Amino acid sequence: MMKKRRIFILPLFIAVAAVMALCGCGAGKETANTESALIYGSGDYTAINPALYEHGEINLLLFAGLTAHDAENNVVPGLAEEWSFDEATNTYQFQLREGLTFHDGEPLTAEDVKFTLEAVMNPDNGSENASNFEDVESVEVIDDTHVNIKLDAPNAAMPDYLAIGILPKHILEGEDITTAAFNQNPVGAGPYRLVEWDMGQSITMEKFDDYYQGEPKIDTVVFKIVEDTDARALQLESGELNFAQITPKAEKTFAANENFRVYSMTTADYRGIMYNFNNELWKNNRELPAILSYAIDRQSIIDSVLLGHGQAAYSPLQMGAYGNDAIERYDYDPAKAERLLKEAGWKKGTDGIYEKNGTKLSFTIDCSQGDQVRIDMANICAQNLGDIGVAVKVETPAEIDWEGQDAFLIGWGSPFDPDDHTYKVFGTGKGANYNGYSNEEVDRLLTEARQTENTEIRKPLYADFQETLAADPAYTFIAYIDAIYAGRAEITGITADTVLGHHGVGIFWNIHEWEITEHE
């Protein structure tokens, strides 16, 4: 177990006291809060490093990249104030802003950009983001504020990917970044700097006055670790939190309370059953993922689990401009599923469970602990599959065995370039391909699509990719889910129409503009 690590102390009672002042406020004059604190219900972290881990909304607070995204998810300048692309040499030329610094006051220069990208690309580091940068041939420092990134093949999504947080070379040079103490004491150039990490309890951040977009308006942000989604709602009601992502079941409670604002936000975040193709059941019976997809009653899941806050999923790209509506959607048809099972040689045993060549059609769907929405989805899927003669259990192991499990209730999705969360998720051997999925045609189409910026060429390639994936599914897609947030009414600046990503990541894109006011 990792020991508690404290950096320098900002007593948590200061932040909590500020929140309690908010929660006890009544009607009256609105005034600026002199010691404002956002207390957010967060999942847990054991390490924070954007070069290694894609997941983590906290990255948007602690780190900044060459590029950034705006409210409409367009790529905009970040640490780099401008850039150009030389098609003849496949080279991006970035110009950094003058006077950039990290949270520790040290300059942020082109050397840090080079260090970060090379750390991501180093295979010894096993970065989840490595596939995004596999086309980078070299990173050349011209001077402190100019850096060239040369590609060996075009990658239309590169400006999106360069929003990755820049690491400080002066801290990490010569270190093994996978085990460095930095991962529990991160230093970036984002709007907030880490001041205390109480492992498993809270991560406290203080505004960074020298942030390149200006001094943030909220003084302190605390990520209070509350893994259980139901517990978050209870703590939001009690005043232990003042902002959190909540479940659809909790939404009505806060919508009816004038002290709160509820944000039901569209996402590109889908859920599905991920089949582990390292498992003999799926490896030897490749027809099963497609057949079983007909047995899932998606609308029932949307109605009973999401309470209408979502829509049926059939593709990883359907929420964006590259979605293909003409593909096989695997609409609910249990009779068809059974017919196809029989055609594939599966027969029901005396116990009512299908079997083939001595193999029972039986498997377990693993879910992350504390994510009640996924658990509820998985249980309905298990019931649906049980209705046609498939024995399915749902488990919530303490640790996920990606190679050894049968299946997992997965979540993915990105509102950015279509290459994001497709190439690295479905490409053979890529960094976020957790189930051993491999399809040569999928690989070809995704590679060709990332290598052109021409929309008229990319659209048919992504359309064909979706058709190929639908014919040979990696997942049974279930639903896209809305991200529902609830916060005290005094919190302002949230862009309610921004389409969010996986786990609702993206809501903090403009955290430096958020404000908290209180009533006397």
C-alpha cells in the first residue's frame, strides 16, 4: 500500500469551512467569496502523470498542453500561441508563449515539450497514449520558444493529441517516470497546483497565479475521494461536497432543490460488453459477440438504469460527424439470437444452457467497484442473456485482470477527432486495446483515415471501419450515457452545452473561469 504523502500543507479545514459557509447560506445579498473552495466528489488516484495515463479529469487542472480545446471541442492555442504545418516535410512548427513557468517557478520551454513527447513514445514507459504519437519521427528544439515535430506519416489528429500535459524535464530527467515520486507529487503548468495529497482521502489544489490564461477565480479545489456514486449524492446533500457527478437516480433530488443546479450533459461516452479475445470462449467462437448483441434490450437499460439520460449505442463514432447510421445496430431480437446460436452449432443442454463441443456458453462480466450504473447495466445484460440460455454472472473484483477475465463492462468515447478512441482501442496491439481484438481490415481503415485531413476521404474510410467493426464486433455496444452533474447554485461558469468525453471528462476545460459567490 502506498504511504500517505504530504507535500506542503494547506489545512483541509480551510476548504471545508468555505464549503460549509456555502451550504448554510440563505437568501440575501450576493457577494464575492474571499476564500472560495470547490469540493468535488472524485474517483481515486494512485498516480497522476499525463504522459502515462489517459484517464483522469484532474489532468485538466494540474497540466497544460501545447494545444487546448474550447467549449465546442475545437482545437485552440494552449501553451503554444501559434503553429503551422509543412505538408512537404510533415512537420509541425510550434511557437510557445513567452514567460511560461511550471508551478515550482521554473521556466517551461521547448525542451520540456521534447522531453514529454519522447517519454510518451518510449516503449519502456508503456504509455496508454503511445499510439497517439507513433507517427512522430523526431522532436527538434529550435530555441526556448520554438519546437518542430516531424512525422513519418500524416496524422490528422495530432493537434488534438498535443493537448497532452507538458512535464517538467528539470524534475524528471534521468528518472524512471513509471515509478518516479513525481507521480504522487505532480508539477505542471495548469490552472491549479498540488498542495496536499492525502492518499485515498483527498487531493487539494491551490490556484496558480501565473497560469497562462490568467489567475483562476476559485482559490482552492479539493478532489475528495468518494468512489461510490451513491455516497457522492449523500455527501453533496450533507454539504461535504459542493460539486459532483451523480447518477440518474439521484438527479431528481437535486433538480427539485433550489440550492443546487443540475447539468445533464451530452457525452461521447458509451458503455458496452468488452469480450476478452485472450479467452478461449471468444477466441474459438468468434461468432458469439455478434450473436449475443441481439439479446441485449438496450431500451430497457436506458429506461430503467439511465432513466432516459442516454441513447442506444451501436458505434464508437455515432455521436460525431463521422457516425455511420447505416450499419448493423443489433436491435433487440432474442429469437434471432437463439436462431443464430443454433445455426452456429450451439445446442441447449438439459440445464437450459447452450453448449458446443463440450463448452458451456457461460461467462462472467466484471465491473469496476463503486460504479453502480455499470453494475446495474451488467445485471440487466446478464438477465437478458439468461433468458435465451446463456449463463452470465456479474462480479466486481478489487482489481481488474485485463488478460484473464471473460468480459468487462467497458466505457470509452471521445468528442474530439475520430482517430481518438478508435485507433488505440481497436487497432491490433495498440495502447488502449485491452481485449486482444484484432482485425486486419479495421487496422487498415483506421491507419488510412488518420493519414489524411481531407474530410471527403476520411468519411468513407470511417464509414467502412464502422461496418467492418459491426460485422466483427469487439464489444456489444449498449448505450451512450449523459453526464449528470449537480453543484451548489453559487458555482458559475460551467458550459452546459459542451459535449463531454469518457467519464464526463471535459467539464473542467475552463475551470479558471468558474466562480463561487455566497449569500450574506
